[in-house]
Amino acid sequence: LDATFSDLEPLPQDDGPVPVVRIAYPDGFEEVMSYFRRVVVTGECSQRTLQLSAEVIAHNAANYTAWQYRRRCLEAMHSGSSNAAREQAWREELAFCTARGR
């Protein structure tokens, strides 16, 4: 992730000055989420943010924000595309969603 997002500063989770309990996240989760928070704040929609959202979903498929951001990015990235290109993008997304559901 560092190479792909070297132009961005990760945005760590803010649990406040005195967290009640420190959550033991799996390896890689905090880094992925820190970059994901940053792209959500900046509003970037690109191929790399689609890949990042896929990594977030791989860590936690119940992360609604990641799914919603994917949709927003796909719509933004293909807003000026032909109908055929938009349809192809959504077919690829359907295949991604189907694979995640298994």
C-alpha cells in the first residue's frame, strides 16, 4: 500500500485521548483502513481506490462504507463512458460482489 498511496498520508483511527478498550485488529487492517479513511476524506475515485476498497472488504465484508464508496467511485469513473463501457464496469462489479459473497 505504501507504494500505491505514497502521495497520501494515512488517516489513523481516532479513539479519543483515553480509549476504553484497544481493539486487536488483524495484521494489515489498520494500515488499509488508514488509507481508506484518507481517500474517503479526499473524495478520490480511481482504479487504486477501487482496489483499496476491495482490500477493506477482504478484511471485513460487512463494511457498508467500503461497498458504498465502491459504488460511488464506479459511478464517478464511468459517468462519461458509453453505455457499453458502463455496462461492462457493472458486470465486473457484479462478479466482484458475487465472489465476495461466497
